[in-house]
Amino acid sequence: MNYSKPLSTSIILDREEAYDASTLNCYAFRRGTDTVDGHALAVGNMVSGFPFAVEGVTFQNSECAYIAGMFSDDNSHHANLQEALREETNGFMAKKKIRRFNEECKRADWEEFNIQWMLYCVWCKVVGNAEFRKMLLDIPSDAVIIEDSTFQNGKTAAIWGTKNKVQRELIQEYKTSLERDGLSKASIKRACDEKRLGEWRMKGVFVGKNLMGKILMLCRDAVVRGVTPDIDLDLLRSKRIYLFGKLLTFSEVPTIGSVVENVDEAIILDHEEVYDPKTQRVWPFKHVDDIVEGIRLDLCNMTSCYPFEVDGVKWRSSEELYLAGEFSNDTAEHRAVQEELRAAKSPYAAKRFVKGKHRKAVRADFAEYRTQYMLWCVWQKCKGNVDFRRKLLTIPQNVILVEETTTDTGGSGHIWGCSNRELVATRKAVAQSITERHSDLDKKNLAFLINIQTNAIRNVGTFVGQNNIGKILMICRDCLRRGTQPDIDLDLLRSKKIYILGKRMTFTDC
């Protein structure tokens, strides 16, 4: 996948920044146990538990891999140090015991390439460890990832990370008061972390180069775009870096597409499902303004806020492109209907009024390929709209997306979504209760309150249906994470001789 629109053009590595926590969505990490709004921030170099390979050599954390570059000349002493780093499971101990006691023999040119080497190592971890990659992608797309080195005293603390003077003063004052109260060190630490990651998260300004945070954001954005980060490989090659006696050529930088994961192997299209929200993490969506756990689920085909192009033709929604497939014979009549669909005021109008008027002209064989064609349409939206890609990637990997079609009357609700009458009835009762209790609210604020509180109710009843739209979205989400393409039956689509605006679609690729 080659997406032309850059996501990280504003990230300049070796530049000092000032991140205002009151205006930016700052996700500042200090410890491996840090979480913000339920999102794990175990993204630091020192954190173990995410092993990965660099040129075939497995390291237990990126700090050990990074330090290995410091001792990467072609000699036996450096090779022995690399062996010790490979065996070390604790990044902090690697820095304290191995790096610190061998500083005098590090490469003389280390500072000339260490930043690009770090970028390369972290990218290897992103590619090589699925759990780390998923954790990184679960961090909201608008989040500024920051290494919080406020209480570090090393000379590089504000280079790899940042310092927040306001938070430092708040924490020191709070810590002093807790010490006076006789709390244990562990209790004080937990209490300070709770304040830092909660109430005080939007306090002060983080100042520093934030190299670590920037590298993580560059890698996150590269995964979203389906590309590799802009690593200065020429510089790394020129430095003649040896790893266990092997000169690294950097001729094949690892890519997400090279990773094999069976993330969506359990997703079977056109198969009826029964989802139990009491045991499964189900996120149902129906309206474009549905909000679940702070994420707007504007995922349905009808939303027109994610336009995209196919063969130079702009489509407002995947629904309109899908409807065009229903009228895709090589005839003047069908082309006229397609033009009418594109001219409709909205995707809803296209379906209700245009399709409704021409329903008898729908291709007789459309049901034979509709699911694969819908998968192709949604994937075109994924490729053609960066905001839609990012939206899908904000949805946690373990979430089952379900289009809620309980009250749909078109006859295909069970095909594209699922029914859950108990949930609908429960939400309706809650909405009525909210309306009665908050008669003082204006229409807009009342609707928002109902939206939040009703969408928080998800573990009621069971969802039954084929859920093909939900499945298609999950397939696309998983492919974006892996940097691969959905397994679309392109041979089937080619065999159906589908014409869009007078042009036969060749489906040469996804």
C-alpha cells in the first residue's frame, strides 16, 4: 500500500519542542505500567516483554538493541558486549551494567548515527512484535506521544524525552504531603502516578526534543500509511555497523507486509453469527454520531465524511459505490442510474430514492457477488481516505464491530448487520428516562447525553445475524495493522463484467 498523503510531516527529530498539555492530547509515558484513558503506555525502550529481531538477532527490549549499535565495530570485544546485550532481559540493567562500564570503548562516531539507529531498532520492534504494534496503534491517532523525563537528571533526559516544570512542582509538593502522612514509598509512588496520569495530565508544558516520542509517532504513522519510516539508510550503511560479526547492509528494511498474522482467520463472510456481549467485547454501531469509549463510530456505509477516489472518480461514500455495482451492466440505462446515484443529495437519498425508483433494474446476478464487491468498496475507502484508516486503527484489536440493524426494514438487515431486540428495548427505556429527567436541557445537549449513556449499554441480549459490514470493517482493520490486503475474490468480480460509468473494472489489484 502506498499512500501519498503524509501523516507526520510536522515531526522533526532533532528539534526542541514545547508541548502545551492544556491544548494538546499529550500521552506522556514514564513507566511501563503507565496507562491513559485505558490505553497502555508500555512503549519505552526499557520495557521488556516485547522481544523482536534485528537482522535475525533477537533482543528482549529496544534498549538492548540500541546499545548494541554503540558497540558495533568489527572486533571481538564489541561482539562479546553484543552477546551480553542479547542475553540481558532488563533494559535498565543493560544501561547500568553493560553500557556504563564500557563507555570508554564505545564507537567514536556513535553520536553521528545513534538517532537513526534508534529509529531503525524501534521500527524493527514495531514490525517484529504484534503485541507492541497493536498497543502503539491503540493509542488515539491525535495523541502526541511524549517521553516524560521530568525527574531524570542525565544529560540526555531532555533530548530523548521532555521535562514539565509545572508537573514536577505539583508532584514534589504532593509527595511531601504524603510523606508527612506516613504513607509508604510504594503508596506514594502509586498516588503520584495516579495524579500525573489523571488530574494533572493537562497541566504545564513538556519541553525537550522528545526523540523517543517522535520516533514512536513516526512508526505509528508509517504503519497507518502502509510504508516504512524515512530512515537514513545511507548514513547507517556508511557507518559500517557490525552485529555479531556481520556487516549490516540495510538492503531489506523490514516491512509490515512481511509479517504473517492470522488475525482475521475466524472471520467468515456470509455466515450467521451469534455474538454474546457479556463474554465478548462487542461495539455495535448504527448512527454516524454513535460514541463508544470516547471513539465516534461513524463507520457505516452511509457516512459521507470519508470521500475517496477510484480510477479518478470521486465518491462521497462507499454506499454510493456499492449501489453503482447493482446497476453495472454495460448499458445506457445502468450508466444513467449510476450518474443519478452520484448526483443524489446524500448516500441515504441515493439508496432510498434512486435505487428505490430503479429497483427492478438491479442486476439479476448481484447477490452472487455483493459481499465481495462490498469488501472491495470498503477497502477502496480505506486506501483512499487517511482519516478513515486512522479511525479504524483507533478501534482496539479485540473489539468485535457489529452493525446494529434490529429495526431496519429493508430486508437485508440480517445480511449486513445483526439484530438485538433486548438491547434496543433497554436503550429505548434509558433514553426515555433521560429525557424525562433532563427536561431543562436543550435538544443538542440532551441528544449528546442520550448518545453517551445509551451507547455505554452493550452487554445486554445477543446479536444475531451475518454482520457482513462489521466483518468487512474488521478485516480491513486487521489488514491495515498488518500492512497487507484483504483476500478479495477478484476472479469472481472480474467474471461478472462490472462496468462503472462506462468503464469495465479490471480489478487488477485490491
